[in-house]
Amino acid sequence: MFRSLSRRKMEPIFSPKDLKHYPHFDRRLSIKEAEEIVSDPARVAANKFYPFFLYEETWQPFRIAEKERPEPKSRPIRYAARRDAYILTHYRRILAERYEERLSNLGVEHCPIAYRKIPKGGGGGKCNIDFAKDAFDEIEKQGDCVAIALDIKGYFENLDHERIKAVWCDLLAVDRLPPDHFTVFKNVTRYHVVDQKDVYRRLGYIETVSVNGYPRERYTVPFKKMPTQLCSPADFRAKICGGDPTIPSLVRRNADEEGNLLNHGVPQGAPISDLIANFYLLGFDVAMNQYAESRGGRYMRYSDDILLIVPGGETEADEAEAFAVGEIRKYGEELQIKEAKTCIVRFLRDNDALAFQHVRGPQGKNGFEYLGFRFDGRQVYVRDSTISRLYRKVALSAKGVARGFAKAHPKMNASEILATFNYSDFSQRFSRVHPEELSPDDYGTWTFYSYLKRASETFGARGAPILPQARNFKAIMKQRIAEAMVRAVVQRDKAAAAATEAEAE
């Protein structure tokens, strides 16, 4: 039975877009080689997985004008070697089929909405815009109701390994995982990691130089030209794993600070981890859905974000929150609801429209917020933090572009460079794209402006405020580019002066 699950000879397993080209420890594989590996359970069972690369994804939370700037946030992202990623991707697809069947059989296919292809009327698949619309439509339909948003603390890092295995077995209808599935399970629970920057330093792709008297790190090879296989197998064993006794190993296990292996946590960023995060709470989704439906309400879960919409007021909200908090305790000692992030908003009929009342929580003072949008009972807005994030992306991209232009035009000052700068070309990274490039099933092709435009269209009259929220985009973009260009030219000239002085000495 399991051989037929793993072998896909009726149709190709991978397409060219599945090929991995990022730098890692293993060599690149062709589609044929990848398919031969993943379709052979014996080879999967015997596969020696490389450590995951680890890096921190950081961002600056949105700051309300009258409040202090919040501390930057970060989350660990781990990504697998190419061969390992193909295996994890294939086994994710195998389990996803079983998971979708189970959701349908249990009648909860509408509850977990993240990381799934959920069709929508008229073709294509749903995205965050559609899920937010579903939630706001439910609020409008119910009228007098409460919307309760709950957040699970450190979700991916706290998933219990034994429960993962139990649900995995249940989806395959077995008492014990077959060897190939067990190997995959073991390597997303008892996994190993290496810090990405430490690897680049160890292999000589990052060096420390002096800039204006201060130590700075720089790549010895432009990142876009980094070799896809960072080192030979021999160098991997000697320089990364500690095979050379004079060089300490960079490899770390999924363990606590004392080195004890953890019995919880999966690597966020691995191709199969999102599915695990979904099926882990299968029983929870059933219980929460039954609770909501028994009260004439609606339950949805986007990974670690829980949404309950039930008729009533604050009393009903407290009861629903207590039920969710009690239910989540059944799914591992490490899982808990973050009370500080719980948000409750009440909606009341006001003639032919809805009015809202903020009950409690850090958000909701201007309406209920869900999946990047805010609903005040009458109209839908993009969250202020989402707009703020757009401008942060503009500033970051402007910084990189400015450095490149300053270097390419060493004799020009900032004003001269800006006079020839193509703002329209730059804005295409964030504003509109050609219609033929906007695929409803590939949200990776969207730019921020096309996302806003799609949201405005999806929400209809309620979404009228969305596009005006970005009305200052062009002015702010030009300001960010000008600021970045001035800094880049100053840094360029300082570096040139320092180099000239060093040559004179």
C-alpha cells in the first residue's frame, strides 16, 4: 500500500518550477534524479539528511504615533538542502491528500484555512483577502455578535513530537510509521541546524574588513553568484561537522540550552512543517467547529491564529475564549494561548449598518482586525501596520538600489544621479503589474499595489477606503530613494577617500 503512495508513475512528481537553486551543502539535482529518489521508499528511508540552514527573519512592528517604538521582532527560519527538500515536499503531498480527505469526512474543511488550496467561486484559489471577506461577511450576517481572535504562542516551536507521530499514523491508517515515513518524521523533529552566516564565514564567503576604522563584514562573492554547492562532502565533514579536530562543529541539534533533545518543535520553513502545523490540531478544529456551530457561529483557524464569531456579547465571548483555552491544553504541555494578544470586538445592529465596540485586547480599537484587514462594521481598511510594512520594504529596496547606482556612477553626486533615476521602473516592484502577469493561483506574482487593488475589488463597496490608503505612495517612494541616494553617495565618497589615503601611505 505504501509503495503505491510514494510512487507517482502516472504523472510527473516535479515540474521545472520545483527545482531548487539556492546555496546549500548538496549538489543540484535534475528533475529525473529528484523523482527517482523520492519515489523509492528504500532510498528515502536510507537518506542522510543535511542540517537545516538557520537564519533569523526580523521586522519592526508598526508604531502608533503617540507610543514608543516597539522592539524589533524575529522568528527563526530553517531551510533544507535541495535533496532533502524534494523528499519533504513529496511526502507533504502524500500526507496532504490524506489530510484533505479527513477534513472532508469530518466536515471541517472550511476551518483550517492556511497553507491549503481552497477553491473559490469563479475559479482560482482563495487567499487572505478572501478569508478576511468570509469572516467579515459572517459578522455582517450575524449582526449582534462578538469576534474573538486568539493567538497560539510559539506554535511551530511547541508542537509535541509524539502527537505529530500519532496523527501521521492515523492519516496513513497504520499503527506504526513505515521506514520511509519514519525517516521523514525523524528529520523534522530530531533535526539538526547550522547558522547560515556561520557557514559562510567558515567557508570563506564572508570576511571582516575595516571601513572607516570600524570592522565590517562583507561577502567575498556577490550573493547572487554564490555557488549552489557551498563545499565538497569532504569539506562539509571536516569544516562544518567537526571532522577536523582543530575546527569546532557548527552543527546543533533541536535541543535546549543544556543540550537536552527537545520533545517538541518542527523547523519553520521546512516544506512539510506547514502541513504538520495544520494536521496537528485536527481534533481541536473538530471540537471548536462543533462549539461554534452549536451556538450559531463560525470558527476558522489560520495556522496559529484562531477566530471565533458567535452571537451575543461579552459573556458569550468569555465563554468561547475559556473553551478554546481549555481545549488547546489537550494538545501538548507547551501549547498555550497568548492572553496579551487576545482581541475581542462586539458588533451591534445600528439601523441598516453595524457598529462596533472594542471589548478588550491590544487591537480592535478602530474595528476588528483579521489577516491584514480591519472591519468597522461598515467599511474595510488595510491595517496600518500593513501599509507601514510596505514603506519599510520601499526603504530597504531603495537602500540597495542607491548603493548600486552610487557605485556605477562614481563621478556623479546624488542630485545628478536622481535626475536620471527611473522612478517608474522602481515603482513596478510595488505598484501595478500587467494583467497577464497576475495569476490568481500564484500570489507570488502580485505586487503590493495589485494586492490592494484585488482587495478593493473583492470587498466591493465596503473596500472603497483601501486604495486611498496608499495615495501617498509615489511621494514617499521618491523621498525614501532621495534619502538613500544621499547616504549612498556619502558612503561611496568616504570609502574612496579612505582608499586614496591608504595608497598614499
